[in-house]
Amino acid sequence: MIEIAGYVAACDTAARTDRIIAICEELGIAVLADKGYVGAGGIFETPIKRTAGCELPEKYRAFNKGHARLRVAVVRGVAKLKTWRIFRHARCSPNWLTSGVAAVLTLTVYT
């Protein structure tokens, strides 16, 4: 899962089709990604994996913890949006979905 400033692309194809990754590269914006993107290089910031049979040093564990703290807000937000029935089988314009997500977030925050 790729998280880019609140936008989550469930797969590489969607992120590449929308040119999100290319735009982030042009602007120099880092992309917080999960461990599935280790070695992808470029703008992907991933947690550091430990090697087999060794523990991670404290500085790497601290980095992973900070990485997780930054990602958690986006992951929880997407999980919350997925609970709304209206978005499960949406067959409408993406422009409407953007407005719908904004409305749902407003209702979630202020109710």
C-alpha cells in the first residue's frame, strides 16, 4: 500500500495511472510505503527489515517506529472510509467520490 499525503493507492497500477508517483518524484515528495516496497528505490521510504537471526539496532527500531506513526493516520482513515457502505460499490464519477469522501470526513469529525 502506498500512502502519499493522504492519498492511498491500493496497487501500483492505480498510482502509476494517475501519475501520482511521477508527480511526487518531480516535486521531491517522499512516499511512505510498507515493507513490500523495500528496494524499490527512488522516493519510497520503507521500514528497515532485520536480517535473519539478528535484532535491529535501536536507531533502526526508532526509525521504524517513527515511520509507523506517520503512516497510522492514513491507514486508520482509509479503514474508516471503508466502513461506509456508500463507497463499497461506487459506480459514479471520481469527481463525485472526492466530494463524497469530503462529506463523510466532515460527518465523521463533527458528529
